[in-house]
Amino acid sequence: MEDNRKEQIEALEALKDYNPKVCKAMKEVIPEITGERKDDTQEYLDYIFKGINWELQVVNGTLELLNEKEEQVSKEALNEIVMKINDAYTSKDNEKLVQAMEGALLPFIENLDGYIEKALA
């Protein structure tokens, strides 16, 4: 049990280091999706979503620790965000994708550092 907790702490520390890069990348790619597309916009978006996927896997694997003191991350709310993003991404509806990113995913990712801080305090 102690090993699992140690692994969760290490995972959250890695996530805390990585998360600002994902936030920055999301803010950079949103204007590209909404019209200022570059030759590598889709490739960059795919790369960002691979990073987000990794982040969400870490969050899912550390929910117990993240929510130990108080519920900070609702699994249901997280699943809803994932479904919105997935639906928008697979439909190739750029407007829907930006709405899901700005309205749900980016706020969650921006708040993630605070959740991690509280969990590790």
C-alpha cells in the first residue's frame, strides 16, 4: 500500500512538471484551429492530445490521492470532459472542438496544478 502511495506521489509530481507545457500548447493551438491553420496544426493538435491523454491517465490513477482530503476531481465530470472532447475531435467539427477545449478541458487542466498542490500538501 505504501509503495502505491509513493508511486502516486511521483506520478503527481511528474504531472505537475508537465502540465504547464500542455496548458501553453492548448492556448497556442486554439487560434490555429479557429482559422489561422498552419501546415502542422493537425499534427500539433494530435501531439497535444497525446499529452492530455497521458495526463488524464495519471489523474485516473491518482484519484484516490487527489481526493483524499476532499473531492477535487469528480470521475463523472472528468468522463464528461473526455466525451465532449472525443465527440468534437472525431467529428472534425473545429468550432465544437474549440468550445469543448475552452469551456471544459482547458479550465480543468489549468486547475490541475492546484489540485496536485492540495493533494501533496
